Amino acid sequence: MPKEFGRSARVSSQLQKELSLVFQRDLKDPRLGLLTVNEVVVTKDLAVAKVYVTVLNTDAQGKRDNVKLLNQLAPQIRHDVAKRMRLRHISELRFYYDDSFDTGMRVAQLLSEVNAATRAETATADDAIQALPNKGLD
């Protein structure tokens, strides 16, 4: 009977949890901002892990700088993760910025603008209907 989740999926999930803990507790670099690990994708042979992170409370240049710093610190982070996980081989870590949060915020902003414009049009139409003479309805 095949397993519901493959080994790479299980390793990805555990690696995401352990990376979050390393960022919270072990990594004490003041240059890093508030990091969130959104997703970890591990290759089938478990050699490489793509780690998608979000950096909060910073501008575009700060996000690029944080990802660059994470890639420089990858060997140290990998060592810290290796101490926590019971695997013979820990994947090489490659960090990427995940812009899905920014995209989601932009979509929410656009939807609220459309909603506000629709409310204004509806209010204007209701005012126009109220201004019409009331003939023959009495």
C-alpha cells in the first residue's frame, strides 16, 4: 500500500517547521528582518531545498538584501537544522522571496477600491431616484 505523502513531502514539511524554529531562536543576526517561511520544496533526491520566505516591515531593497543575506548564511542555517533533524543528509538550502503576500495585499486593495466605487455609484443612483417627482403614486 503506497504512502499518502512521499518522503520529499514529509521532509519538506519538517524542514519548514525546523527552519521557522531556527529563525526564531537560533539565528541572531540583527540585519535580518521579521521572516516567515511560506513553503519549502525539496527535490526528489533530497539534495536541494528551495525555501520561500516573506520579509515583513521592509521595502523592496530590504527584501532583496534579506534574501541575499539568507543565502550567505545558508551553510550556518543548514548546520543548525541538521542538529535538529534526524537525517543522514540535509538538503542544500536556497532562499527565494515569496511575493504571494504582497500580491494578495495588492488584490485586496484593488477589491476594496472597486467596492468603494460601486457603493458611491449606488448611492448616486439612489439619490437620483429619490429626486424624481412622485407622480400618481398617491
